[in-house]
Amino acid sequence: MNTNISFKNPPVVETVLGVQFERLRGLTNAHLGTFWQQRKQEWPKVNDAPPLGEEFETFGKQPGWNRAIKFKLAQKPSARIQMSNTSGNRMIQLQNCRLDYNWIGQAGAEYPRYRTVRPEFDGVLSGFMNLVTENNLGELIPNQWEVTYVNSIPKGTIWANTEEWPTLFNSLPSLAIVPTGTRLEGFGGHWHFEIEPKRGRLHVELQHAYVGAPEKEEALIMKLTARGPIDKEKDIMASINEGLNLGHKVIVQAFVDLTSQRAHEYWNKEV
């Protein structure tokens, strides 16, 4: 994989770096509040949100992405806390089983590279690990790393009509024939790829959507998520570091492989 590929004007609108861990028996919603209180000067905006489900990439007869819906009953209601900075371009999301760090694009703002966002995530993770240790909440045991990049390709930029969509991508399959008497207005697809050999998976989602507020704009949304298990035989931080770096490399290469030369020229590809 070529790790030196970049774009001067990438269509990235959001990135997420995350780690999932085994549930801590001692962690309560009060501790989530304490975590925010310690950081509220830098992260003044806070919200509660429903907790996200746990994700596991497994390999065997039943792939990790082919799961049935599971319901879980718990005596203690849990929550996900969302902390945002003043400018609204960074968010920390924490719940009992995962920690996510989001960069959220703002109009006219510069896109921060992985080398910028990654140390910020490391600092937040270190702070959470200190909270767990100082309050004797149990042993933090990570079990999954995750990287997500969301790309938005608005109408009126590199494309103006549905007939131009095939010129933006290289190899994502689609219906080759438009039914007689119809015109294509939208589409969506999901693809799943093993990161060999069984190091994780790359999930690709591509859809036509209307985004933004108050006025909705037409866009193609391409979401790439790389996710994989933590090697518990290695040092915790070393394993997380290895996983996140792998996820980033896989996503960058996948974006280049799946999008066309025409699109690369529009986004000013650099090598």
C-alpha cells in the first residue's frame, strides 16, 4: 500500500478514530460526567445520546458483518456522552465499551491530516485510562480498533447529473442497464472486504443523499470504515497503534483504488 498518497482538496467531511473495550463493571454514568467536568473548559458542549452497539469482526462461518439484531437487557441504564469543542469541529464520544474521537468538517475550514488528529485521540484515550485507574473501575481491555472516513461529493462539483456517476468510480458494481422508460434517480450499496490475512475488514457504503441544513443539497456520500480485533498478546497501546495505522492506510488506499482518475484530478491528487 502506498502511504504517501494524498489530495490537496479531499472530499472528506468527517473522520472517526475509535477503540472498543470490554465493559467496565465499575463505570457508571456519573463517571462519564466526571470525565466531562475535567475537560469542560476545552469541551463546553455536552449531550447525551443512546449507546452504540458493540461491533466485532470475526472470521469463520458467520462473518462479523452478517449479524442478526440483538437485544440486551441491563439493570443499569447506560448512555453515550458527546463532548464538543467551542468551534464544533471536534467531538469526544464515550460510553461503557467504546471511545470515539471525531473530526467534523466546517465550511471553509482546513482538513486536518491523520498525523494531526491521531495524537489528539491518543491524549483523550490516555485521559480516560487515567480515570479508570484513579477510580478503580477495573481493567481496561480493548478488543477492537476502528477508523471511519466520510466523503461527500456534492452535485455541481465534479458531477451535475446521474449519467456522470459512473465516471467517478472504478470498480464498485452497479446495475448496468436502466429499465426501459425510466431514469436513474438514486442508488445505494454496501461492500465488505477482508483485510488479509484476517486482520480486520473494510466496509464501504456508497449512497445518493440529500444533506445539509436548512437547505438540503444533493450529494454522493462514500463512507469507508476499517475495523479489526486488538491483539491481546501485545502491549495495549502498541496494538491500538498498529490497528489504527493499518485502518488509516487501508482506507486511503481503498479510496484511491475505488475512485477514478478524473476524480483524482479534480481533488488534486499528490504522491
